[in-house]
Amino acid sequence: MQLNRYKDIKEEQIELLRGGSIVSTLIGAFGSSIKETRLTALLGYLIALEPEQFLATFGFKGKARSILLENREDVGRSDIRIETTSGVGIVEAKVGGVDPLGQSKQYKSNWTALLTQHSPAHRQRGLRSVKYINWQHIANLLDKLLHSHSPKVRFISQDLRNYLEENGMIKKSESVEIYAREINEPVTLAMFLKAHIYGCWYESGSRLPKAQYFAPHFGQSIAYTHPGVHVGVSYIARIEHVEVVEKWEDLVDAIISIRGKHWWKSNSPIIDPIKTNPDWDWSGGKKRSFLFLSKPRLVFNPPVLKGNLQKGKGWLSKRFLSFDELFKAWGC
């Protein structure tokens, strides 16, 4: 049995406090205030794991041979010194808008990368072997590394990105507010309205686990046969859990774990039909995502029409929406 219980795991974790404040990142456990030494230490570690990507970003030539943190130079200490097969690159990092160019000139190197929010003047942009890189550019690279095959790279990249985000050095990731899907048959409708559950085929790489709310679009067929149900998006429910299951028994176990045995006994008649329904074939070994929802709320009356959300009248193809998009479509 394979179940994704990410939200449950998160809820079971004990909060870590430092100085009375909750610590939400690994790097944050070393102190609440942002410091360049912490940033460059984690960044240097990540560079050692994925040197090629960073060398290309910094404009350093050759292949990395060694990486040194807080290296003692002839004058002072460089933040990160990268020795490659073609030369030496120095990385100087500042958390604010300070220009580190003057400091970097003290160190002997073939190339220099300056990580800062400082906006270089025109003459500085043309400096040979010197590259200004803002932290948002680094965040964009971290986003790419989140898809790495290495769990270690993914973890460090996410932690560093969160740290930059929490300290206001980069813009926050765009949140996924609403997951929208079509409901046009009675079994799924009953599960949504009465049991507050929605199921669909599992899609690898989907942003569904990040969605905060679920909004079904009721089709013409279901609206015609069920009085009180109108075509369009009218209900919204908060997503409390997302479970991925493969077998019917997995779903039952997930329901009992989340809602309890008493709830399952009372509501099983609503969900049992999908066990034998041909449209819900459980023999193929394919995975399904199930959304466990709060009580659906009637938000839009009249409903938001599909034609205002997308082009064409086919099945709902736009699956991720913001509240702003829904209210804008509602006002059309």
C-alpha cells in the first residue's frame, strides 16, 4: 500500500523554536537574522553538488576542481573561491544593495561573480570578467535544481530558496489557490456534496498538492438531472488532505485514517459505488488522487460560466485558478 501523507506528516512534526520564533528552514536553525556567512556556506555546499550549473551562471570557464569557503586571500577573505581547470573564480555575496565590486578587486582571480541586489551602473555592466547577479537570478536556478535526480540537491535548493524568500531577498513563489475539475456524473457529485471527497487520476508533477481550494465545474448533463445544481462553478471547498492511492483497499484505509471508522460506516454508501463502477476500474494498477475537503460553500450565484474561464466549450481544461480569475470571470 502506497499513500502520500505529506500533510499528516507535517502536522505531526514538533515545532522548533529559536529565541521564541518558529524555525522553518534548516539554515534558519543557526539564527533568525540573515547573514552572508550562512548564505554562502549553504550556497557553496550546493555548488559543490552541482558545479556545472553554477559555473555557467557565474560565467566561470572550465570544470570545477575545488571550492573553498571564506578562503584567506592576500588581503582579507573571499566568500567562495572556485578553482577550475581554466582558472580561478571568486564569488562575493551581499544580502542588501551593497556593491561588493571594490572588495572583490582585492582578490586575485580570472573571473568574479557579485551576488547582490545592487543595480550596476552602465560602466560596471561592461567590466570584463565581472558579472553582477541578483538573488532572484539565483532563485531561478534553485527552481531548476528542484527537479534534480539527487534528493540532497532538491532538499538544499528548496531550503535555500525558502530562506531567501522568508527574508525578503526574492519574491514569493506564486501560490496555487484553486484546483478546478469537471463533475458531470451523479456518483462524483454525491461524493463532493455529501461526503466532501473528490477523486481523479493521479498526474505526476501536478501542482495539485500545492492547491488550497477545490472548485468543481458542474456540467450540463448533471445540472439537467439534479434540481438545484446549475451549470458552472458555484461551490468552493478547502482542501484538507490529498491522498494518492492505487487500490480500493488503500482508499478505505486512507478514509478511516483521516475521517475515522465511524465516519466511514456512516458514509460508505456514498462512496461504495465507485468500487464497482466501470468508470472507476481498480484492476489496472493506476494511481488516483483523492481530495479530502471541508464542507463546500456556495460562493458564486449565478455560477461562473466555463466560457468565461477558457476558450471553447469542451471539458474544463484550465485546472488551476486564482480567486481573482474566478471573480473576474463571474463579473463578465
